Amino acid sequence: MRGTLFDSTSPAQMINDLEEIAGIYRELSKFPTPLKACIRPQVTLKSTEKYSIISAEWSQRDLEQAERVKAFQEYIVFHDETSIVCTSRLGSCTERQDGLLSRDSPSGTLKAVIREHTNRKQEKQQYLEIWNKNSKEKSINLTALDKHGKSSQFEYWEDWGEGLANKSTPVLCVLNIRSGNISVRDEVPEHISPGEAIWAPKDAGVIFVGRCHVPWRLGLKYCTNRKSALYCVDLARNECVQISSGINSVHSPRLSPDQHHLIYLEGGNIKTHHQCYSLSLYNLDKKVTSTVVKIVDYPTIDGFTGIYSSSLARKCWATDSQRVLIDTPQRSRKDLIVVNIAKEIVTSLTAGSEMGSWTLLDVHQDLIVVSCSSPKCPPFLQVGFLPPAGQEQEIVWMPLDAPEPLQDIEWKILTFTPPLKQENPKFRRLLFEGILLAPVRGKNGKPPLVVSPHGGPNSVFIACWMLLPIAFCRLGYSVLLVNYRGSCGFGQGSIWSLLGNIGRQDVKDVQFAVESVLKEGFVNSEKILLIGGSHGGFIGCHLIGQYPGFYKAFATRNPVINLASKLGTTDIPDHTMVQAGFEFAPDQLPTPSVLATLLSKSPIVSISQATTPVLIMLGEKDKRVPPSQGLQLHSALKARGVPVRLLWYPDDNHALSNIDTEADVFMNVAMWFNFALNRLQQLETT
């Protein structure tokens, strides 16, 4: 970050007017986010002249109607065999209502849509529709078929936790669109739940991920580590065969264009909710599995830190069936890499780009469409042709409707080296990073600093477009997003280092990052504010207890307060145990010594020292961090006379992601920070 950003020592001018604050949020929330894109089959004009149509689906917040609307936009790309000539938008953007799920057929000529409809009796019916280019070919009432069965009115059924309430027993079905017949494949073993299904070669079967739900179902959302295996149902033989070992976790099976190979991501023996993954290759002809990209413990010489994708793009193979495209966090960026499965070579297609985030949306005959963004540039689409093997870094990107970057915000990725006394003796020389966003204000003074550690803890902040941090920059704050040791994208060793050290290593990393930024003199050292949710709230509560008075205000969403009580109420008790440094055994109850250790690592033990005003925001339907955690924090602070306010959202869960909730959270946090800074100013004048 350049020192010329803030040339004056006078106080920065903050925005306090509620209408102006709301206007900033309203303006920034209008930028849409691409959800998916599909490249239609190429059309040949002459021997070398071709064009392709790209259909893109976008999501946008509608604050007035408190919903996310989907919009549809098409683009035309003129090209030859290996390069793009020009691009153009086709028509205007239109609202799209595709129902619950939609998927194009491999040929691109048909689309399947699952839609809900309420009949005259106010009964919800679910339909599967098949569309061709011009009309609806079929509409099948799935509710009337009753393939999922019924349950007793008061019988308890386990679900898959946070964000998947009432989702208990998925079934694998095959629909014959000609006859309309749907068959439930009962070859699937009873102890697993099928998901991520794809067609096997020649449509002879269905390959899927089977997740073990014995002895009980654990939370699945945000948790890619669930014990699972790849299976294949042979439709002719009516049998189910297990493909992978089933020892660890697998996800994202993807079949090569020549239908000889299957790739998928496979986890190691670490039981955190997210981790570094190996890229496995299954030879469908020889029935042999090999590892193409291993789990990376420490960054390689060329800087590669491993694969951390929660999901591969549905189409990610190059035409040669020898290379695979993957977007993955690499430290505080998300880069696009290409993996040569024959030579086991990994090459970055985006290293050094001004964009901090690249997401693969589709690839067809080596034409690639991606979504890009940065903390000052809203998401937009780019296209490019994948060069021949060995020349991938020569790829040329062409934007589709690139937006203007924000001119009043700057950002930079900062690297931190923990001091010697804070090094982990088992995992030395680990670095971590932070993303610093700052308003460009010339001589308007040093801004306050909003500090935010991410949740997880095995998540990561990516240098992408983020509504709330950018909005706070517009309000006059600098924002520091901290990727402490334990974050994804820095090597498996970094993730290992945090196990058993939560509440200490992560907390010290955040404090060290803040103090390092303060030494540079870019921000007001007397106006440090804090925000964090889930494990970020856990860290934040530790910070206000371990460093009393340092932070002038704290806003927290569904924070973890007491690990001992959380163990028996969360949908991921295994995660709680593992992060605290213990093995998880579903058939064993925690001992008194384990519970004592969990409590000792919890921020509730030091909250009596806190003096920072705290805003607490809780989702009533949160199964990941039940609201009883935040209520305990509220009681503890209130009993000690610390300024505290609690917001309760009855229709939201852990993410607090409903459109009206998001807006309310932002407005209340902005007002809470203003309240704290005004309170500080009053204390200084008296």
C-alpha cells in the first residue's frame, strides 16, 4: 500500500447520515454476480471462421422486493480454431425464472428444469420440465409419483444440518424422457446417501458420490471432508460397484471427453471441515486409480500451494482429454490452473493478474469462459482459448462487458511473518496474509480500521468483489481481512498447525497483523474496530477479552463462545473436537478433562475483561453455531455493564444471507461503529 494514500494526520471525514449510508449500500448491491455460463455448440461460417453463443446467468439483489433475482444474458464470440476475433452482447438482459434447478443436456439442445407450483388447493407440486429450443416438450409431476416415500407425522428424521434442514434421505432416480417413467435405483447401499451424479460412459450407468450416514448424519454444508466414496450403478446389470477406497472424502467426479478417464478430488486423513485435496485419476478401461496432483504440505518452489476447490466446474476437461482446468485458492487469491494428467504438471493461467479471483464457468472445445473480480472491480466474464500443451501461459483473455473499476478504493495483499515467539514449533516458517482495502482520500486524514478474521477456521478470504468490505471503504474506513495460519490456500501444513491451537495461534496472528499495519501509519491507531462471524466471532471475542480496550467496537454474527456447550448442540461436533486437538469418536462421550480443555480454549473464560461495545447478530435457525452461544455472550456482557445490543433474525440461519437480513446487518453495524466512535470522541473531550 502506497504511503501517499493518506498524507495528513488530521481526522478522516466519516459518513454518519443514515440516508447516505443506505444509499451507498443500495448502489453497491446492484452489481450482479455470475452464477453459471454455458458455451453452445460452435457454428462454422467458412473453413476457419466460427462463432459460439455463450449463455450466462447472473444473480442480483433486489432490495425493494427482498429477494435475489436471476438474469439471463447471451453473448456471441467470433473466432477461428485457436483465437478470438471479437465479441458482442446479444440483446438485453432479461429476468430468468428457471425454478429450483436447471441443467442443459450435453448436446445443448435440451434443458431440464425442476419447478415448484402451487395448485388451486394451495398444495405445492414439483414438476420436471423438458424444454427444447422453442417449446416445452414434457412436464412430469414428481410429487404425484411419490418416489421419496412418506414418514410418520411425529417421527424424527435426521437431516444434513445447517442449510439442509429437512433434507434426510436422497434417492438416485433415472428418468426416461420418452416414456416419462422414473425408476428409483435401489442398488444404492442403505448406509450411504447418493449425490453429485453423472452419466457413466455410453450412458450405461450412473457414477455418484456416496456419503456415509452411519452412525448419524453430520453437517454437510461448508464441510467437504465427509467420509465418502465413488460408486457406479450399472443400469444393465442392476448392480452398484464401489470405485474409490472409501477411506477418506471424495467429491466432484468429472468424466473426460473421450470417456476413458474419471477425475475427482480426494481428501487426506485430516478431519477438518475443509482441506487441501489430491487430484485422483481413475482409468475406466483398466480399473486403476492414480494420483495426478498430491496433497501439498508446504508451497512448492514455484509457489503452488495445492488444490482447495470445494467443487470442480461441471465441464473442466480440455478437448485432448489430457488436461484439466481448476480454479483454486492460492494464498489470498483464487487462480485458474491447468493440470496435465499425463505429465503431472501444474501451470497457472492467471498468476500475476490484476484480478484477484478467477472462477471457471465452462469450457467447450478449448474455448474457456471465466468470471473475474477484485476488491475494486465487480465481477465480469472473460473468454479465451486454451493454448496447446506446454504453451498454456500464453493464453489471451478477452472481456465480455467489463465494468469500470472503482476509482476511490485501493487494495493490496500483505504478507506477515509471525515473530519467533509465536512460531508453531511443529510447523515453522509458516507465513500468513491479509487483504487491505483503503479509501483513496488524498489529504482527508487517516481512516479508522475495520479488522475482520474469517470464519471456518479452514476458510480463506479471496481478493474478490465483497459487498460489505467495499461498502465500509465507501463509508471512509480501511478494512483488513486476515487469513491467519490455518486458512486454506497456504499448504496443508498451515491447516495442521491450527489444530489444538485455536484461541491462541489464530488470535495472535490477527493481533500481529493489526499491529503491523498500524506501524505503517496509514490508519488511525486510536480507532480500531472489529467484525467477525462464526469462528471469526470466536477470534473476535478472544481479542476483546485478551486485549481490553484495544478495539473500540465489535460486531459479531453467530459467534462461537463456549466450545464445551457447543459440542452437544452443533451439527458438526467432530469439527469442534478436531479443531481443539482431539480425535472424534461418534460412539464415545467427552470426558470431564476434554470438556475442561474445550472450555479453557473458549472466549467466554476471558470475556470478563472485555470493555469493548459489542453488537451481536443471531439467526434463530442456525444449526452450525446455535444462537444459545450468542445469548450467553449477551448475558455475560450485560451483567458486567459493557454496552451490548442483540439482533435476532427469526427467518435466517448461520450465514444471515437473506436479502433483508444482509441489508439490516450492514446498516446496524455501520450505526454501531458510528456510535462507538462518537462515544470515543465524547470521552476524549471530557
